[in-house]
Amino acid sequence: MTGTFSNLLRPTGTNGGVGLSDPTTASQWRDSPQEFREIRVRVTCTRYVCCSRSRPIVASDTSHPRRCSTECKLTRADAPWTCVVKLHFITDERDSPIRATALAFGDAISNKVHVEVRIRGARRAILNPNTDYKKFLEGYEVPLGANETSFSRNYVSLEISGRELADLSFVDSPGLIASVGHAGNAKDIDLAKNLVISYIEKPSCLILLTVACESAHHLAKQYDPNGKRTVGVLTKLDRIPLGEESWIRLSPDGVEHLDNNWYCVKQPSSRDISLGINWVEARNMEKEFFAGERPWSGLDPDLHQFLGTGRLTERLSAILAELIARSLPEIQDELQMIILQARSDLEELPPAPSNNPVGEIHRVLNGFVRELSELLKGTPDENGLVQTIRLHCEAFKREVYSTAPNFLPWEQKDSHRRLHLPPAKFLSNEENVDTEDEDDDDELGLTPPLALRGSTIYIDEVMQRARKLALFLLFSSNFPDYYPFVVQADYISTIVKKWQEPAIELFEVVNSIIRERVGNLVEEHFAHLGKGGVKQAVLMIVYDHLDEAAARAKQKIDWLLQVEGTPATLNTHYYTDYRDKFLAHYRGLAADRHKVETVNKALSLLNELGISAKVDDLTRLLPADPLEVALGIMASVRGYFQVAYKRFVDMVSLPVDYEMVRGLERGLDEALLEGLQITGEDAHERCAAMLQEPASIASKRQELSKKLDRLRTARTELKRLSV
């Protein structure tokens, strides 16, 4: 047969169409249960597959035989008739799978006359993937046999919508071939066969079989052996030679039984098509043929129901409805899955804009400020903001402590005998950092305290520095045994300068942590609002507010660094206590190590006499040391360090916490209200603008909502039908 789309879809008065596109048949289809009519677009795709070179449905192009599939989707819509042609690419020129791509082949068609030419160009574009497809829209012709590919798994689709259509999809596959010519590709035989199999192997597919293609007949029997889904069609009836009985034996009363019977159709010839025959004329010509040509005119009256295109399309419509009815349980399960997926997709969208935009903005702001306050005050989460900052404060304390002067109470010449300074035992209860990773049983102190990272300072170096400073200040001549406090002050000033780096590092890391946590909180509360402008505005306001708080904290830290440059304390009792303990500690270490056993004996004898004494007490009995002055300077500096460093780490941590952490929420409410300008006469308009969601999300929400409504309606109809 040589029927074409332009022939079948050309207007015939006010009502033109074929099969389920015919107004009468389509009206009957629309009167069937709702879920039947919408099952294609909602649940499954039920297809009619034509497996031959001559088809009663799809456009014919005799100069360029079909070498790719054509999928037609009919959709009823309350709009004028339109047809959109698309190119679908799923393989490359070597037939290797690629990411699926769909391209619109020209603008939508509103005149049915133009469909055939558009389809012909689309097929040429599919067979020539390396050529710009737009050329084929302009009528570019490829010489016969010069296509880039002879067959293709890529395909053309027609999306046809209109008021007088039924919801249906069908596929026209390439014609099966048994052999190829001299210039052909033998692989095309299997390719064409596999294309047909990919459709007819699906249980939901109806097979429209024409006996002009014996290969298709065998495939249909293979995948539908009982003939439950196959409808046989006899074509080219006018070409049967006189006396030829092979076609008659396949007629409805023949031996090749199909549950859905065989039908005979007579389509217009190529000459009829070129003369512009329309649907009504073609059907009238078909009726005249069956009424006047033998053996068809001589068939029993009961067999006349199997003659003609109209009878075929009516039967196909009935089979389709029966197939859907038998599939109701599966359809219900699949429909429920689609409903759940649609709900999930809808829930993943940001909440819909509120009808009370001012109240919604205030609600979100209040929730944000409340959660921010909880975050800044502390949460039980081990990774909470306060816990994280606490770890950095401890690291800051260790860094400051590590700047303590590493005095050694022996001369540099004895460094080969006395390698390291043992930890001060009296600090073990207050300074974990001072005794970490050390062996308490190592009385000789061969394991160095890891916390002191500065270079060692020997007692003779302290003495030399003191003499130089004293000589510079002209004190030594009048007070040979006195050295001014400027010596200690010089050491302390050098130490305090090392505190700036860890203090600024703590400030910066806390600032960075707060910015990150606040940014995440803003994202959580405001990302779903509007088009993203609210989130960005809030983020800028909060960051500006944080910058102001950070500036105040930084100012206090700088002030503390300046103040600590001049040694001073009112806690003299702490200072003197530490100084005396360090002096005794240094004196004991300065004594000859060979006297340790003697000292232990002396302590034992004193205990026998009832006198309680410690090693530190015995150091006071030691003879005067020429470097005693240096020991006093070392003890004074080290004692003051203990007082000053504790004060400093507290005083730095306090403004960081007060200004940057807990202080961030102070005044934040006012800053947000003022920055967002959501008070005043135009508050409603501004808030509504903030909540206006992107067009893509609004469209997606509307699409999903309508889809859910349709799905719920279909589910209700299915339940009613199943009872």
C-alpha cells in the first residue's frame, strides 16, 4: 500500500482523520473509562507496530525507503491541531550508544498538508547524522544510495495533539529485508530485525502484521505464538495474479488462524496520491474495490466484517481497550508507584510562597535568629560551635605557653653533661602541657618538656646579658651585686612579642569558623525562599554584623598586646610564690649531680632527728654561687611568665567570646529588619517580591500538582472499574 500521512491527515470538510484519529472513533474512545484514555501518557505506551514496507498508516517515500523508525504520539488537547517533528539520537554513526538527545525538526506544523514533506526530511537527517539537520529543513536532497548510514536505530517522532484525537502511540519500524544489494551492508539485515524485535517482544505491544513481509510474519509468531496480540493484514490485493490462491488461504477463513483475525485493506496507489486523493475518496474507492473485484466480492457476508481500513481500525481500538483492561492490576501497581514518585518530586521542591508574605518572612527570620542564638550559646553536639572553638582556645593556650623561656641553670660548657631541663614538679597540678608525655620516674630529667619550643638559655648567657644591660645603664659600678629590673623586662618584652601570632591566629580561626557555621545556617533557613535574593541579602547583613563584632574583638586583642609589653601585676603573692619555687628549682639543678646521694642521706638523718625537710629546703643551705644573680633573674622572669601568660590567654579568649561568639546575636534582629527593609508601608510588596519563586520551580510545581490530580483521578476510576 502507498497511503501517506499527508493523505490520511489532510482535512476532509470539517472532520478528517484515520482510525482512532477519526472523530467518530475518537469520540467512542473518549467515552471509555478515563484511565484507558490516559494510560499512554501516564502508565505505559501501547503501540501498533507495522512490520512491512507497505503500511496503511505511515507516510510513504518511495524514492527513499524507510531506514529508521517513526514514532507517532497522539494526544487529545483542547487546542487546534498541531504536529511537532523531532529527531531522536541514541547512537552515533558507528551504532554505539550515546546520551539520548532530542532535537526539534522545525517549528510546529498546523497544516496537515506539510507533514509528509517534514517527515521525509527528518528521515534523511537521521540517516545523515554528520550533516547539519537544518539543511534538510530547507529541502536538501541526498542522492539515492549516498546516505551516510543505510539503517539507523535513531528515530523520528511526531507529537500530534488536537481536540479530535485519542491518546495513543504507535511506531512504524523500518521494513525487514532478506538480502542487500551489491553496495549494501549485510549488517542492516540484523539491525532491521532487531529494531522490530525491540518493539514486538513487549507484552503491551499490539502487532499489525502484513503478509507482504514473510520475515515479519515469522517474528510475530515467535514473540506472539498464540496470536493473542497480532492482527493480520493483507495488502496490495489488486496485484494478486489471477488464479493465485496463496493470498486467499491467508484470508479470514484460511488456515493461518489469529485470535484477532486477518483483515484485508486496499490503499491508494502512488498515482492516486500524486493526484491528491483524500481520506473519504480513498475509503470510497476501497469500498468499490471490495464490492466489485473477485474473489473479495464473492466472500460470505459474514466475512465482510474483515474487509476495509475502517473495520481494521475499529478492531484495533477494541483490542487496545481489551488489552488495557486485562492489564489493570499491573496498571494499578505502576500507577501507585508513579503517584509516590510524583509526591516525592513535589516534596523535594521548596515550600510554595505563603499567602502572608510579611508573616512568612518574620517567621523565617525569627527561626533563624533563635537557632543562631542556640548555636552561639552552645549545643550538646560534640562538633558544636562552642566545642570547636574550645579546642582552638586550648591550642592557643599551648602555643602561648610554649613561648616560656627555656632557662638552664648550668653553664653552656656543661651542656654535654646536662642535656635537658626536667619539668618543675610544682607545676604538675596546674599545667598539663608542662608534663605531657614525660616519665615521672625520670628524676634526672632526660626527657625534655615538649611544650617549651624556644631555644635554650644557659645561666652564663643570662649573666652576660645582665652585665651588658647594667653596664649600659651605669649601675654596676655603684651596686656590683645589683642588676636593675630592666634585665627581666627585656626578657619579658621579647617573650610577649611572640604572643601576637597565636593571638591573631586564634582570632582569625574563630572568625572563619563562625562565618562558615553562620553561612550554613543561612543556607538552611533561606535557600528555599524566592529566587535566592533573600538568602544573599541575609548573608551579607549577617557577615557585615560579624565583621563589626570581629573588629571590636580585634581592637581589644591589639590593646592587650600593647599592655602586656610593660611587665606589671597586682597579684604579687602569685608572682613571688612562683619566683621562689623556680629559684629553688634552679638552685637544686645547679648543684653538682654527684651530691644527690649525699643530699638524700642528709634528708634521711634530718628525718631521724624529727626534722621534716625537702630537697628544696636544703638548697637554701648551699654556699653562695657567683651566678646567683642570674638564677634570681631566671626565676623572676619565669615566675612572672606564669602569672602573665595565664592572664593573657584568658583576656584574649574573653573578647573573642564576648564580641564575636556570644556578641554576634546582639543587635542582629535590628540589623536584619533594617537591612531587609521589611517594615513600613511597602513591607507587604517587598516581602512578596522576596518570596516570589523562580519561574522554573513554579512551572515544575504546577506541572507536578496537575500530574498528581490526574493520577488520583485515574486511580479512583481504576478502583471503581476493579470493583
